[in-house]
Amino acid sequence: MDIDEDYDTEQSDYGDIPIVESPHSGPDEDHENWSDVSTVELDLSSNRLEPNMDDVPVPSENTFDVTLPAAHSYLGQNLEELRGRTILDDGIYINLPLLVKQSVLFPGQTLPMTVFGTQTIEMLQTCIQNDRTFGVVCYGNPDMERIGTTAEIYEYTDGGIWLDHGRREFRLKAKGRQRFKILRIITQDNNKISANVKVLPEITLEPPFLDQRLASLDHLRISVDSEEDMKKQERVENLDAAVTAWPAWVYRQYDPIRLSFRIRQHLQFLETRGGSVPKNPIDLSFWVAQNILMDHNERLMLLTYDCAISRLQREIKYLVEDKIYVCVNCEAFIGRQSHMFPMNKEGPQGTYVNPGGVIHETITFYHVQGVVLNNSDPSTEYSWFPGYAWTIAICKGCRHHVGWKFTAVQSNLRPKEFWGLTRRSLKNKDLKVKKKK
Ligand SMILES: [Zn+2]
């Protein structure tokens, strides 16, 4: 598969130290001058975790308007808004222009983009004139990369912006919509890729007891909002199961309501910090895939599943215990799942683009470790979080670019500071496995 021009831009930023072409990029020089801002030292040699890490207080006050990052105002205020919504019929075959990205786009996820290549700009302009929809596919396991997600453009810069150095720039915001499978790639002019695709249906299965249930017990059924409700429901389900060939616990593994309830319980810490976790099992399954740090192949695998139940079953294992995040390059400890908090109404992970066109899926934390800052002044230019200035943060162990520290420039803004780490610089490490070492 050929790679579009835009992908080349991203590729150049994916090495050890990203190129410095713009704000929100990585460090370039003068490594000796990094100032150490980490407050708690971690003994990396023994992989030992500080016992008192949980003592770090959660920011108690948040005066930041979490709808602002989701608006991506750094892309400018003069974007044209597109009205309407394209819903493609399940199972239809269509030709779709494609963009290849480094990360998976999930339905429901916002994708801001800054594009420079003439051919890609033309492709996107043609899209806007038609049904506003293009396809996003992702590099990864060859068996799985034939699955992608449609993206629908909802705002764009009309005609593109000509930059001082003669390069043309086109900005847009799109939303992930429906999954598709590539049947045949059609390549034109080396760079333009389109494909004949099949739009994949989302299979919705009702709770497994729905058809098997004893109607005489219907008056005892309630909607589940608490652990107590869940226990009450289980007693009723045990009676339902008694007249079937299987015990109740088998059915429960396939119950979308129960799976959603369990996952939302594990995510309660985000809700207490102002986050909003979807209730609908389908929305929740994609939300978790977007917001919780998982390996790249794991996310690709989730995109291949046709049903929320399968996705939720796979996702729950990421939530049953607190995961720790390490540097993708040197495996130094960086942060933990329980220190995430939402600074974007869409969740603790937001997808943002820098002026160089590089897309960073950024997870916000109120506390990180093993990270140092460069000594440049904090900058508000192109800030993804209006009111906050950013400073580049690198891994203390290997100096790999991991993200940014954001500090409030207005005195009344809370939290006063937080961290945004880019997904591509982090990976999961199982806490249990580490303890055994
Ligand atoms: Zn590192």
C-alpha cells in the first residue's frame, strides 16, 4: 500500500527525537540543560515502584472549560462548518479515498488535521464536495490493516492557506464514524490511494436472557445503577438460567449491560474528576479503545470486532487493575492509569495536531514521574489547551520525547499545571508482572 504525503510528514517525527519544525514537537539540542522537574525519584534499576505514589493528591478544583480542547481552536476561528451527517448503509460497497495514519481512528473520535500535500488537499476538497467522507487506515499488523474507519469532515479551511514559504496548508476537523473493510486498493499517481471497501455492520446483541427469560419474573427486573441492583438482578437471572442448559455465569459473560456496568465501575475515578463516560455499550466500547492506553496491535484487533460485547470483554482486562505506563523506548516508569484525568470533554485522551501536521493522541495526567523538561520558556503558541502554556517533556532515562507539561497562564485557572503525554511514547506494563521481578 502506498503512503500519502501526509503520512510522510508524520513518519519523520516518529524517531527517537522528533524533528523540531514547530511548537508541540520534540527537543532538538542542548541536552545538558534539561532541568529536572521530577519531584519523586524512582529507582529504575530495580524496577521498584515508589510505595507512596498514591499519596499524590488529585487536583481538587477544575475551573478549566473542558469543551475548549474538543473545539481545537488552535486551528483558527475561520473554519467553514459543514452541515448534515453522512450515514453509509451497513454492508454497502463503495469507493473511498484513503489516508494512512500511524494510529487507529475509532468511531466517535475527533480527528483534527493539518495537511500540506497538494494531492491530499485536492482529495479532501473533492470529499467535501461529495459526502464529506474519507477512510482512515492504520499501519500495523498486515492481517489487520485492511480494516479502517470512515472519517466525516465537519469543519475545514476554505481553499487552504498559503504559507510564507510557498507551501499550502489545509486544516480540517473530522469525526470517526463507521468501520470498513478494504476489498481492493486502487492507487493513482503514486500518492493518491482509494479503495473499494465494504462498510461493516455493527452487530447489536441484546442481553442473553432477553429471549430465555421467565416472563413471570419481569416485575422483579430493574435497570442496573449500583452494585446492589446488580446483585438483585443476578438473583433473578439465576432463576432464568435454571430452566436453560447453561449456568447463569455463562450468560453473564455475554451481557452487554453487565460488561458496561463493570467497565464503568473501573472508570469511576474519571467520573469523579469531571469526566463523562458513555453508558451505551457500543459508544463505551469505542470510548475505552480510544482513551485507555493499549498496545497498537490490541487496538487494531478491537477495530476488527463487529460487536460491542467482544470489544468490552477484551477491554475489561485493561481496567481490572491499575496499569502502569512506561517509556516505549527505555521502559522507564512514567505514570499510571489512575493518575489520568480528563482535560477534554471527550475523555482523558484527546487527539490534537501540531503546526507541522503531526497528530498526537495526548493523554492528560495530574502526576507523572521520570520526566524532565527542557529549559525553554513555556509557550502559549498553538496551545491545545487554551489558557495553558506548554513546555516539551522528555524521558529522563533516554531523552525520548514523551509529551508536554502544561502550566496555567491565568492565575485563576485550575489545575495550575498538568501533563499531556503522547500515546506513541508510552506503553503498558502490568503492575503484577513487575512486582514478581
Ligand atoms: Zn525512555
